[in-house]
Amino acid sequence: MNTSTLIEKLIEALRCLPGIGPKSARRMVLHLLQNNRQGGRNLSIALSKAMENVDHCSICRIFTENHLCGICSNEKRKKIGQICVVETPSDLYAIEQTGQFEGCYFVLMGCLSPLNGKGPNEIGLDFFKKRLENEEIKEIILATSPTIEGDTTAHYVSEMCQYYPAIKVTRLAYGIPVGSELESVDSTTLSHSIIRRHIMKK
């Protein structure tokens, strides 16, 4: 079937997005062309501006078009003295949506993985060390994922913090989802729950 070269190029371009296969990309393109051309134009403009102007915050490394993101420029949040270390921007947004954390962040943009060429400097831990040295930090909260790489990264960051006795290091608790039955919980999650159990009564 011979189709427009422009359409095929657009379909192929959309496939760079995670979870978007050829059929999904084609549906999106045909929808924009048939039902929402103005939406397509707006998408094109917004995408172009973002690709040209969005970079990393100079402190936490989240994406922003400014030198500092809105969180790092918030004096109230800085005074709390907490830094939550996350792997990705998505993790940061997930924590923000809970409304339970009012401190600052550091985004690793990945985790330690020597086999994939990701050492400490590749995930920004050289910048993180400068924050440890120059900021008044009371607590580092490690919010890396409960995977081998996440655990390794959390351990490495914890070891870095040992040189700063005034800084408390904690890690997010991982356990059984609310409303679930024990028999349906995987063994890894269950073991984490047992190891990181909390005291209800002394």
C-alpha cells in the first residue's frame, strides 16, 4: 500500500515514545489529521519549544526551562533540610502527588549499573557530593526502587553520607499494598515487609 511519505515519517517519529507501536502511532496520526489538526499544530509547537528550551535544574536535575526549578527556588522547602533521592523525574512527580513531602530532591536519572556503563558520575553523584558539602542538610531520604540496581545505588549513596555525621539517612519503606491478601503478595515484597517491620508497642 502506497501512503504519504510525510504520514509514514510522522508514524515512525511517534514510535520513539515508550509503549507506542506501529498501530498505536498510526491511530494517533490519523486521528490528528482527520479530527484535530489544530491540536496537532499545538502539539508540534509545544514539543518544539520544549525540546529547545527545557534542560536540567542546576541543583536537583529535574527538567525545567529555568536555571532553578520551582522546588529548588522555594526557600521554605530548602529550610526543611531534607533531600529525597529518586531515580527518575517520574518518581519525583509521584512523590509530589502524595502531598506528604515538603523538602527538596535530587534526581539521579538512573541508577548504578556498571554493566551498562553507569557509574557514580554518570548518575550525577559528583554533583550530589557537592550538595552534601555545601548545604545544611538534616536528612537524606533514599527513594530508589526495590531492585538490585536500586538497592546498590541506595547503599552507595548511604556510604557517601557516612562522612557527614550530622545527616540522617533513611529509606522509603516498601511493603504490602493496602487491601491485598498475604497469599497474593510476591515473596520479595513480603520479605521486605518483614525486614522493615515497624514497632507498634514496646
